[in-house]
Amino acid sequence: MKTLIKLSKMVLPLLPVMFIAVILGTAGHLCAISIPVMASIMLYKPLPLFMLFAAGVFRGILHYGEQYCNHFIAFTVLARIRGIVFKKLRQLGPAKLECKQKGDLISLITNDIELLEVFYAHTISPVCIALTVETACCIFLAHHSIILSACALISYISVGILIPLITGKKAAEDAKRFRKSFSEINALILDCIRGIEQTILFGNGLKKLNEIQKNSRILSSLQKKMAENEGKTGAVTGLFITSGSLLMVFVAFSLKNKGLISSEAAITAVILQFCSFAPVIALANLSSGLSSTIAAGKRLLSLLEEKPSVNEIINGTDIEFNGSELDKVSFSYKQGTEVIKNLSINFPKNKIIGIKGKSGSGKSTILKLLMRFYDASSGRVKISGTDINKINSMSLKRTESYISQETILFHDTIKNNIKIANLNATDKEIEEACIKAHIHDFIQTLPDKYNTEVSELGDNFSGGERQRLGLARSFLHSGDFLLLDEPTSNLDSLNEKLIMDAVKKESNDKTVVIVSHRESTFEHADIIFELK
């Protein structure tokens, strides 16, 4: 119920549309029920035939209107949820996303959100419609006999409430396991696709295939179990409907034989009971269909309720760069051992600072702390003498340019891939940045030049080309504090010298911090720190 209530709150802006859907749905079901009821009444007294025809026509129109409103609500809310999820991922990244499986996130963003359509289009208004329709039926029967009304109410409660409660818990457990298994196989297949070269190279294809088949069998078994539960729910629902209808026949004609109601009332009550189960049947079927939706909703809400490691600052200080420092900083990832302990480093303005050391000594971590991807466990990180936790996030991003060890390219043109560093950049500025990064001449050899499409993750470019495109981004961003993490790791000696000469030229009015294993990368460094 907590999950359903939280999901329902997202419909609040669309309550007027939901209200219209409930009215249309209620009227539509009452039209459908009225057709056989009016036909039974016509056995005893005449009624205009156009009433039957009108009820049939209006049933179709009202049902269409209800479905249109419900799906308008569903698709509007799903679009809003996708926006909320991407905003949340941006808040969580990069710290919280480093430990999450990308396949699991893709499954959540696509399949899990899509499953919520069942809740928003086929659950909220049908529940309200069932309540109003069955209440109207009970009131109608109460005019003939309170006993008939109570008999119908018992049947409605049995089908619409008891069955979902009895079958819902088991269905929810199976659905939760299914969603978890589904996300796991998504993550596994994504890993296999990304690592297909290594799989072929080391002959691990059979092992990976067995893993996929194993997960597929588990998923198939859970699907079969859910289908069996759905079939059992349908059978139980049918049994309750038949039993409730037979109960109404017995009670109605018993009352008629005792002279408590007329023959017309008895026949009308029986026909009404047979024809009025449609709204509560929809509720009974929700226990199986809604279980997957609830499981998906829980996964979604758990992501939305996750607290980011670092909160954005909007009411802090804007800065002009004037040097940076780490003051007795210590840091550890989660509950691991300290990567950095009581470290103090000064990064003076307009200097090139090199940081070297063995793998795992904390070189890249220093840059992530300066970027405020993480907050220090203790001590202070300062930019321009201001604690980094008091600087507006947008001001910090404008001040700093960062190149990570792995340059991520998007499935877009080369120009747009570079332009993400400065969305207002002109074509000339983009070309100038590429010239500085010594990638312009290569781009000119491509058929579409700067409009050449980059494949997913930039796989149609070499590691060195991707790295130079990353450098072009950094030059285009033009931050005063340039952080380079292994900027020449994928370059040969000649290109390394060209790039570092460009960095030196670019650093005339900037502070540059370079992390590298190569001694040659520090040729232009004014200060070199070595981490032990």
C-alpha cells in the first residue's frame, strides 16, 4: 500500500482528468448493465426500444472516453517519471552510479517504468469505477429488498477484495523475484556485448552462453509460475462469480416464494447480478497484473529515495579562480581503507602541477575531490580560499575542466560530442579547440568531417583519438582550473609531446594539474608531487 500511495501522488496534477475518466467509466458500465436489465423489465411492461439502442451506443462512446483519459494520464505521468529519474541519476552521479550495474539501470529506465502504465491506466480509475458502479447496483437492489442488496455486496467484496488479498501476496513475491532476475539478465547481456572481443579472444564464449542460458531458465521458470498464478486467480474468480450468481438466484426466488418481492423484482435482481461483475473482475485480475507493477514501482522508488553522496549547492558562493589546496584531507570509498590520509597539497595559480605515484595511491581520487564528485571524509578542499562545500555547483563546474582516464563519447556527431563542453560555442571555436588537441587534421580526413557520426561509446575511434577528442572538450570548456587524469596514456611519444606542448601553451592563464605514470608527461611541470 505504501508503494501504491507514493505512485498515486504523481497523478495529483491530473486529478481533473482522472475525475472525468471515473465519471465516463461509471456511466459506461451502468449503460452496459442497463441493457439486459431493461430487457428483463420489458417482459412485464413496455419500454421504448430506443432506450436499449441508446444505452448500447453510449456504452461504446463512454468506454472510449474513459480509456482515452486513462491512457492520457498514464503516458503523461510516465513521461514525467522519466524526467524525474534522469534528474535523480544526475544527482546520484558519479559517486553513487559507479557501483550500480548499467544493465540494471537500463532495465529500470525502460521496462520498469513502462510497467507502471498498468497502474496509471488500468488500476486507479477502475478501482473508483468499481466502487461507484457496485454501490449503485446495491442501492438499486435495496429498493426491492435489503437482503438482495446484502447478497450482491457479499459477492462483490468476495470477488473484488478477498481474491486480490488472498492471491496478491504470492504474486507480489514472484513478481519481485522476476524483476530482479530480469534486470540481472539484462546486465549480463550488456556485459557480454561490451566484452565480446575479450570473450572471443580468450575462448570464453561457451561459459558466457551457459551463464545466459542459466539465467534464462530461471527467468522462464518465474514467468511460468506467474502465469500459473494468473490462471489460478482466473479460475477462483470464475468460481466466486458463479457461486455469487447462484446465491442470488436462490435468495431472490426464496423471497419471491415467500411473497416478499414480486416475480419482476426477482428476475431483475438475478439478471443484474449476472451482468454487474465486470468492474470487480477487473479488480480481481489486478492481483496478478499489478504485482509486477508494484515490484517495478518499488525498484523505481528505491532509486528516487536514494540519497546522493554529494548534494548540489545553489545558495553558496560564486568564485573567480585564484588557486586551490587540500588541507589535511582524508578520504575512503565507502567502508574501505583510507585512500588518502591527512594530505595537504597546494595548487598555486598559473602553474602546471604534476602528481605521480603507484596505482592505488590516490592520484585520481585527488582530482575527484577537487571536482567534488565526492566529499572528503575529513579536512578541507578549498578553491580560491573558499571551502568547496560552500561554492555554488554551477560556479565550480564553470571554473574547472576535467578529463578522466576514459573519454566517453556519445552516439552523435563529432561536433556535438565536443560541443557538450560549451553549448554556445561556434564552429570556429570548436575547430580551434580541436587544433590545440591535434585532432583537427584527422577529422578533416573523414568523409563528413565534424558531422561524422560517432558510434556507441566511440568504438569507431582509437583510444588515442578518443583521448584527443576529450582534450578538445577540455580546451573548449576553457575553465581556469584544468584537471587531467592520464591525458596521454593512449598516445605515442610524438603525439604526447604535441599534446603537452599544447597544454603548456593553453596554461598561460590557467592552473593545470596532471596525473600520470609517465615521467615524460611532466616535461613542462612547474611542481611535481609524488604520492607514497
